[in-house]
Amino acid sequence: MIGRRRLPEERPGVAPVGYKVAGLLLSVDGDRAAFAGVSIGRSRAYGVDAEAHCAYGRRHAPPAPRCDCGFYSLADRAEARALMCATEYRHAALLRVDVLGRYIRYERGFRSGRQRVTSVWVGACRCGNPAELLVDAGTGVVGRRGLVGSCTGCAVGRVGLSFGSYARLAGVPVAADASPYVPRGEDDLVPQLVAEVTLLQARLDRCQEQLGRLLGADPE
Ligand SMILES: [Zn+2]
Ligand SMILES: [Zn+2]
């Protein structure tokens, strides 16, 4: 008799950690935070602690082997973060999750029946600057509005929600994703530019002073 082939089972003492991109949601009353899937579970909101339901309404518990439902996450943070460069995920947030319940491990990550969000990194503002607060994304699902990160400059005149407020509602830490425009190993690029601008400003001041003297405008 030929037995059914089974994949090796894992029973880890500590939940595996996964990373994924998601939309940020705020309930209609502004009192609850939630997340939105970006692919097959796009229209479904989930909380910090969530159990997956079959995205096709089938009567099985995800992750069913012959279906593709369940919570997806990648094992590598850099790989999940790289997704945020794709046009459709440009304004998504990066989540770190504990992979819980039954899960199927694949080459790059996991598909699980449960997950717990443990950290949120907000994607860059539309202008490219790191996000400093959350504003209305102009998207949403029934009962929940979508939020995106914005810098304070671009948020002028708009209603915004601080990372701290969202973190309190969600119960997990919320921070901005690091600026993508500072090349690795060149963290001192901005201070260098500031120093150069200061030097140019000093030269300009001296020129104006000399010009003023030549024109006899100087009171001396
Ligand atoms: Zn399914
Ligand atoms: Zn901006």
C-alpha cells in the first residue's frame, strides 16, 4: 500500500517571523486600527491578531494545500521591503508578523492560518521624503478608511494622525521606513551638503558686504 506523502512537520518553540506589505486602515469612528491585504485578500481587513479565512469562501481552514488562501509573509525583511518599490505597493506599509497556527513553508516564506502583527514601518511620502504622520489615502473598505504616510510639508492643511496615535490604536510600534534616497554607507551625505551650503552662504554674505561698500551703501 502506498502511503500519502506528507511534508515534514515543524513544531517550533518560537513562532517564525515573517515580513509583508499591507495597507493601513482606520475604522470609521477612528477608534480601531486594522490592516488590508495587497493581493488576494485585498478587500478584507485584518487586525493585529488575526485568523485567515479562505479568500474564495471555501469551507476549509487556511492554509489548505490545494488552495492558495492564508496569510502570506516573506522570511527576509529586505525582500519584503523591496516590494515597496513596485508601483502598486509604493504607499503600503511594511509589517513584521509572528507566523502562527498551521503554516506551509515555501522557498521564500510562509503561508499561515494565523498571524500576529508585531511592528509597522510606514512607507515614504508621495514626494519621496520619509513619512512623519498618516493621512487619508483616499482608499478604503466598508467601515474602514485607508491611511498613507506623509511628510509634514505635504500634509499642510490636511488632517493627520501621528504614528504614536496609530500605534496606541493598533497596540504595536509604528515608525517610518528608512529614507530610500540615502545610499548605504553615505549617512553623512546630508550633513556634508549642509556644511557646503553654509560655506556658500558665508561667501555670499561677504560678497554682498563688499558690494555694499563699493556702492557706498555701507554706513561705515
Ligand atoms: Zn482556500
Ligand atoms: Zn511629502
